[in-house]
Amino acid sequence: MASYADRLHIQPQFHPNEHDRLGGILFGRLEHQLARWRPEQVTLEMGVKERGERSQRTVLECTIAGHPKLVATSTEQDIDRAAAQVRDELWHQIDRIATKQAVRKH
């Protein structure tokens, strides 16, 4: 059975030795929010643009079947802190989707 972590694609700008740590940062909190959908309904992609530059930007994109793409970004230079920021922003965006769905059902 697939897991949400299996649905995460980490772009090559991240070093292979960072992948497990990044997954740990993301899924500690996101998994609970994503549990409303089956893992195969979710696609996640994480990348970093202009790594090591002052203009560095970490991006976490999430596609959930039947919903518009969600995008969270961070300009934090520290990769772990940037991962936590994009995770928290994505968590809030998913929460808004869940709240809208709950309102429609009532």
C-alpha cells in the first residue's frame, strides 16, 4: 500500500542525504491533514530555486485529486526551517480545503 511519503518527489537541487530528513519534517504534521484522501489521490513535489543564493526559494507543491494545485513557498535560507515553513503553509491551505468541504456537506 502506498503512503503519502511515497507520493513525494524531491527535485535534484536537494542532496540525496537530505531526502529522509526532509520527509521527516514534512510528514510529521502533514500526514494527518492528508488522511482525508487516499495516498494515490495526492502528489507532492518539493524543490529549491537558486539554492545558496540570497534569492533562494523553497517550494512545496501539492496536487489533490479534484482540487486546484496548492503551492507553499519559503525564502528561509536554512533548508530545514524552509521545509518546516512550507509544510506549515501547506497544512493551512489543506485545512481551508477541508473546511470548505465540511461546510458544503452541512
